[in-house]
Amino acid sequence: MLTTQNVSFCYQDDVVLHDLTFDFGAYPVTGIVGKNGCGKSTLFMNLNGVLRPQKGAVLWQGKPINTSKSGLIEHRQRVTTVFQDPEQQIFYTDIDSDIAFSLRNLGVNEAEITRRVEQAIQLVDAQAFRHQPIQYLSHGQKKRVAIAGALVMEADYLLLDEPTAGLDPSGRQQMIEIIARIASQGKHVVISSHDIDLIYEVCDGVYVLKDGKIMATGAPGDVFSQADMLHDAGLVQPWLVKLHSELGFPLCKTETQLFNALRVSKEAL
């Protein structure tokens, strides 16, 4: 399991993370929210070993991660990260070669590479554009290729940094479906995002950060019902929660659930 224990991190004299303890195994999909500068990106870099805490520890299966070269290679096969900008993770002009890049570096045999690439392409629904040159893909399609490149590692945890940033409504909905498919396979997904409605809809648990400290944690419905706390953290309530809080509508996770609930109430009158 991936956890942290009293993690603190600073850049020179600027303390960015303050005594943070997380359990990322508590929920299938965990959301981390906070305004710019709250420490989300720094936290992700500590989780994958790019940065190392000055205090506390990132733990894998209850032990501090091994920060030797071989230890980090092994850790990143268990905990993979997809950055906000897919260009940071795309190295080839054809999709199959790019997705297989990390596996070939690890010396995985070609039959296994083929199996994993096929499975990843199915998971991110990339069949329709699989044979297009990467430079002709849309931003959303490149995000899906980057996610597929992480999924072939068959890691236990997938860290997604702003997965819906730059996506149109259709691409955003596709990303929601991809996250659900990944979680349904028993993988843990950790999402850092400013998209508060996304976090509310897809996450099973959420952490709210402010100035590198945990302000609140728990089920999304409970956390996002705390309007004053969210305001203090520089955030707003998801629109479905606001409808519930302000107008007494049923508290639903999705727009479809809300409309179905309202329809049933109307028919009961």
C-alpha cells in the first residue's frame, strides 16, 4: 500500500508540505484538491521519488521507499505518474512504440509487450486513432496515449495530475470513463485536480490541502458539504453539492443520478 507518514518538504526556506500523513489505499479513487501553490505537484513528486522528504517518509507496503537507482526503478513500476502535459511523456511518433517504450527499457519480452500494449489501448479507448502519427493527435488523445504508457507497467497505483485539463466536454467524459475502467480492474487511482466537479464525481475519498496542510479528508459528499472550509481553502463547492446545500435537491454524484431522482420525486407527487 502507498502511504505517507508525517511528510514535510521545503524548497530552500519555503516549506511546501507540512507533516502530511496520507493513506492512498483507503479508497479505490482518491482526490487531492487545493488552490495553486498548495503542494499538490510537490506531493506527487515525493510519491514517485523524484523528490525526497526532508522529514517523514513515503511508505510502500509499510516501509520507506528505496531511493537507490534500482529501488526507484522498482518503485515506479508499482506507482506510475501521468503528468498534466502529455508531451512530457511522449517520445515516439507512433503510438504502439511509445506505449511500449518503458517495457522495452526494462527488457520485457516482445510477446508480453504486445499483450500489455493491446490491453492498455483497449482501456484508454485508443483503437480509432492507434495508427495515426502522434503529432496529429489532439491534446485529449495524447493524454490517453500517456495514460496507456503508464498502464502497461501494470502498476498498483496510477497518479493522475490534472487529467481533464485542456479537454473539451466530450474528452472530459471519456476521461471519466477511463478512470472508472482502471479502478474497476482493482488499481488505485490518485487524482490531483482543480476540476472540483470531476473529483466529486469520480473519487471515493478526498483530501483538501491548504498551504501544504490537510484541511479535511473523507467521503466527497461529507467534505464538499463544508462550504466554509472550502472557501477558506480557496475552493468552491461542486455544483451538485451546491444544489443540495442551497436548494435542498437530492445529493447525487452525477447529473444523471440527479435527474433520475427528480423524475422519481415528480412521479410520486
